Amino acid sequence: MEPIIAGVTASLLTLFDLDRTFYVPSKAQRKAVLYAWWWGFVLANGVFAIAFYQIIGGIDALKEINPWLKAIIIGVGYLAIIRLKFTTFNYQGKDVPFGLEAFYEALKGYVFRRINHIAKHARFTETLELATGKSLKDLITQAKLNIEQDQLLSTEEKRSRKAWLLKVVDDTTTEEADKRAAVADYILSGQRSSDIV
């Protein structure tokens, strides 16, 4: 049972990392491919954490710890150890990490690029639909309500986002279609366009 707990711990932390990194609209095309990459990466980290538990679970230093706590520590520890680099060497003028980190980061980058490609396409489509379906005034009103109703934003963050919206409205160098797209993107993903400042 303990190896499964270690695997679930690593899987959950991987899932949280993916969720924090990517906003994927619910109407994404190629959803099966997206889920394969997403859940495949989550599952792979869980399986590797189980294998890691099998390798180090019997170490004397861990025998006195509660088995469930030990499993959670190993699940978290797997993700910490996999990101370690043993050394860095210079190759053609660049610092190249040597260790598990290099392999893990290469695998993570490979998976994240594929997820990002599908997510970007879906975000573009969703943003375009919202931007062309509403007037700038309606989008600004919706964005203001989103800011006010967002329980996770601090007072300073709310002030900063409202100031950004005001700059969008007052910007005379940006076309209205681009303003609508920027505000629609903010409504959907919380991302503020740096083109409009």
C-alpha cells in the first residue's frame, strides 16, 4: 500500500504543476491527445515514484517513520531528487547540467511543449470567439466584474488589474479589435497582454 501512496503523492504534485502552468479551455480540439500527454506525464511520475519507493523504502533511516508518512516523504522526495544535478560542466561555452535533472527537464519540456501547442490553439479559438461576440464596453464590464469577484486576488492585485484595463480603454494606438482580444484573453485566462500598457 505504501508504494501506491508514494506514487499518488508524486502524481498529485505533478498534476498541480500542470494545472498551475496551463490554462486549457474546455472546448479544446484534440482533447484525447491532450489528455494522453497530460495524464501520461502524471502517471509516469507516479510509476517512477513507486519504483523509487521500492529502491529506498527499506533504508534503515526510514524504518522508524510511520509507513504512510514515509510513503508521502518518498513521493515528495522523488520529485526533489529527480530535479537534482550532480554537477555542471562547460560544453561549447554553455553550462550543461549533469544528473537526473537534465533527463527529467528534457522529458518535462517535451511533454509541456506538446500540451502547450494544443492549449494555445484552444485558447486562441476561445479568445477570438469571445472577442468577436461582444463589444469592448461589454468585455470591460465583464473583466471588471471578474476582478472584483476574484477571491484569490489581493487588494493591490485588483488595483493593478483595473489600472491595466483603464490603460486598454485609453490606449489610442491600439485598434479596437486588438483591445477586445486582449480583454477577452484576460477574462478567459487571467493573462494581461504586455502589448497594451
